[in-house]
Amino acid sequence: MSVADIDHSSLMSAPDIGGILSCMARWEPDAVGRLQQAALELYAEHGYEQTTVAEIAARAGLSERTYFRHFADKREVLFHGSEQLQAAIVAAVEAAPASDAPLDAIATGLRRIAPFFDERRAHSLRRHAIVRSSRELQERELMKRGAMVAAVTAALQRRGADPAVAALAAESGATVFHLAYERWVADPAGRSYAEHVAETVASLRALTVAPAAVG
Amino acid sequence: MSVADIDHSSLMSAPDIGGILSCMARWEPDAVGRLQQAALELYAEHGYEQTTVAEIAARAGLSERTYFRHFADKREVLFHGSEQLQAAIVAAVEAAPASDAPLDAIATGLRRIAPFFDERRAHSLRRHAIVRSSRELQERELMKRGAMVAAVTAALQRRGADPAVAALAAESGATVFHLAYERWVADPAGRSYAEHVAETVASLRALTVAPAAVG
């Protein structure tokens, strides 16, 4: 069975987060995996701007045509799995207890995807350094963030959240997602992404406590 | 005196927000203003993708060379004033009482820039619709947001905030900036941007209140 055979509609709607994550965590010994590995190596060796798709395909022992069958452009090879990551977060938000407030549902979702990062720490660190090096790649990452905010906003509304509250919670969730990731990347102790999510949510709560009246 | 004669270093450091805003609110009867007007008209009439810089310059009665003296590319004409807006927010954050918590300092800054939006409501609504129509323009807007987050993070650290707290507050401030703007654009009553900032900050505080223990 190929990736194309997967019924994505059922994948998206079912809260089978474990299944999604096990698909994601597995380093595919196929074209996609080889192209990702080649791109990471070449971007690190020569820089993102200086590398061509032809060079990536050649390093992977594949054709340019094969590259473009899997990735729309030179940037996308670094964002493989982002749809599944988004689907996993959305599934966890939908599966959270109805009594959970919006931000709690999102925090649960973010803790559930921790294995995606924790199991590929070396890969994530290399990828992170490359994305930071290029304005084009940062733009693409921000667009992925926007897509995730929209998907989580919709999921929260399906749980009955007011649209304005859903949007604010999803944006705040994206902030937690992003800053917890930055902390996780920089953590010399290598603690789990889930711990950084919990700490970042706690910091957000502390930050927004209504100020005491000042005399 | 031309714009080039302004000493930007003193502009940035002095908390003269009123002065910055009065410069921004004035619709310049010069090349920049004519190019902005022409771009807004053409993007609305024919779409952003279909419009060329040559057409914008011609509509404004100016040369392409003049366009590129003021704007680096086809997108930037829609982002004129973003540096000054950022400088005004940073100045207000720096000028906020030392007793203000980071998020309060940012909320003060955002309320202070309200005239920039309120005095150009029709312009802002047209511009907003055009930015929403193009992925390229959304990418540029997200990069501007990133620059503002970095500048506000630095300003909060100069006030003595812990780096991690400063980053989280600045990201949350960007969320408030963005969602208050969305609410302001959509508000049929046309209330001030400052009111939408205050409401969005209140919603954020409500959202992040620690959940009650559930039995």
C-alpha cells in the first residue's frame, strides 16, 4: 500500500493520534526519506540558496521528476509531515474532554505530538538551523503556522467555542507551539517537548494574570 | 526637509509617540502618497498578481525608477509606515511605567497607536482586503509581524524582563495586535482600535485563567 492509498478523510477525522504519530516518526527508507536526507545535507554544506533541486535529486540517486512528484518546490522538502502534525494536533483537540477550556484542549494536543520531535531530535536541530538561515524558509514556516491556526480555530469551533475565543486560543496555542519548540531546541538537558509545552503554558498563564492595583 | 534627513536613531529612542503618529497619519501629498493610492486602486481593480510596478508608476504620473527609490518591490508599497508603527509601539513600551507588567506595557503601546488606524479607516479596509487576496502579501505581513515581535522582545528586555518572558509577552502582544485589528476591520459600529485592543487583552486574560479542578 502506498501513501496515495491512505484514506486521508478518515485519517483526519479519527482521533487516532498514536497511529498518525507512528507513521510520522518512522524514517521512511524510500524516495521521500532519501530526498529529505539529501536536502538537509546539501543545505547544511552549501547553504539553502546555493543548492538546486537537481543537486538534491542527484545526491539522493533520484530524478528531478521524482522530487517534484513529492514536493511542490525547493522549500517543501523541509516541511514534509507538517500536514500530519497538524492533523494530529487537531485530532487531539477534538478528542480532549468537553470540559476542557480551549487552551487546555490545545495544550493537551501539543503534549501528544511530543514524540514527533523527541524521536527525531538530531534531525530537528539540523532542520531548525537551516530554516533560521533563510528568509524564504521562514516565510514558508509562518504560512504553515497560519494554516495550523486556521485548522485549530475550526476544531475549537466544532467543540462549541465562540469564534473570537477560538481564534485567540488558536493563536495563543501557536505561540506556545513555537516558543516551546525554541526552548526545546536550545535545551542542553534535552528534556521532552511535552515538558517545554507545559512550562510555556504556565508562563503564559502567569504573564496574563490581571495586574494588581498599583498605588 | 526630506524623510532622508530625519535622524532615525533619535526617533527610535525618544518616546515621542505623538510626533511619530502625526507624521504617519498625514496623507503625504507627494510621490509616496501618490504611489500608495495608485497601487491600492490598481490592486483593487485588477488584482495584485495582475498589476505591474510600471502600471502603478504610470497611474501615479511617476517613473518606475521613482517607485523603486521608495519601495524595494511590488509588495512594499502596501507596508509603508510599518517601521514607524513599530517604532511607535516600541517607544510606548519603553515609556510605560516601570511597574507595568510586560503585557500591560504592550497593551499601552497598542492603544497609543490607535490613531494610525482610526484616522485612515477607509484606507485600512481596502488595504486589508487586498492583503487577504494574496499569499505573497500575507507572507510579507507575517515577516513584518516577526520583525515587530523581535523589536518588542528587545524593548521588554531593556526594561528588565527575563528573555523567555519577554519573547512570550511579545508574541502574545502580536496576537492581540493582529486579532484586535481583525475585529476593528469587521466592526460595523466602527469603534476605535484602542477599544478592540482592550477587549482582546481582556479575552486573553479570561482564556488563560487556570482551569478549576474538574471532579
